[in-house]
Amino acid sequence: MPVAVMAESAFSFKKLLDQCENQELEAPGGIATPPVYGQLLALYLLHNDMNNARYLWKRIPPAIKSANSELGGIWSVGQRIWQRDFPGIYTTISAHQWSETVQPIMEALRDQGWQADSTTRMVLPRKPVAGAPDVSFNRFIPLSEPAPVPPIPNEQQLARLTDYVAFLEN
């Protein structure tokens, strides 16, 4: 049976995604191991590839889904992303104890800045969401005050208006 590939901090998640897809394709009988399915599902979520994540969830055998609770936890994060429940994404990620193979991917998923993705047509906020751990809006968005408008004396306004009217009449 293929062994799940460990993700390291300097390791490219795209390369890991390709390796996991190859392991699934080359698995004996077409059924990969639960760690491979877990990494692959988490990587699809990290890359905001909801279609592949959904189809992977459908093709994972029910016996593997029921035997491995971590797969259900990863899929519940995917459901929160699909439903655009942004506080739920953070609470669901924090609520589970992830295995060594999935932990770095879920941390990257939690730490990534959500952004618009044209392929799935999802718009996700880039600013922090309520429920995100240790996040303060004031830390990211500096308070800005409008520049003071210098007051214009009434005589000056009247002179300016007179000039405009005289220009329009001539």
C-alpha cells in the first residue's frame, strides 16, 4: 500500500497534491489509504478546488469514511467553506485533533487569506472573520481620519460664484 507523503514547512503543497493524486490512481484496487484520502481532501480545500473535493468525498468508500473520523472532520471544514460559514471554518478546524500528515495542511488552510476564486465563483473575505483566533480588526486596518477641509469665508464664496456666473453669461 502507498504511504502518505508528509508535508513539511518548505514543501510545496502543489507538489504534494500531485503526489497524492498519483498515489490514489496507482493504489491497488483503486482504493487508497485513509491518510492519502485525508491529505488529498485537505489539499483540495487548501487550493479552493471545491469540485474535486466534492467528487473525492463521493468516491471514497463508505467503509473508509466511517472508520476514519478525520476524513469526516476535513469534510465538515469543506462544508463550511461551501456554505460560506466563515466563523464555522475556524471553529471546525480548531475543534479537531489532526494527524501529523494533515496538520500542516489544515494550519495553512486556517492561516491563508481568503480571496475571490474565479473558477468556483466564491467570494471569501480577505479581512479577518469573527471567530478567528487572536484576530483584531484594528491590527490590520489602521484608523483613517478625513483630512480637514479649510473653511472658506462667505465673501470668497460669493466672489467665486460671481465669477462663474459672469463667465457663463459672456
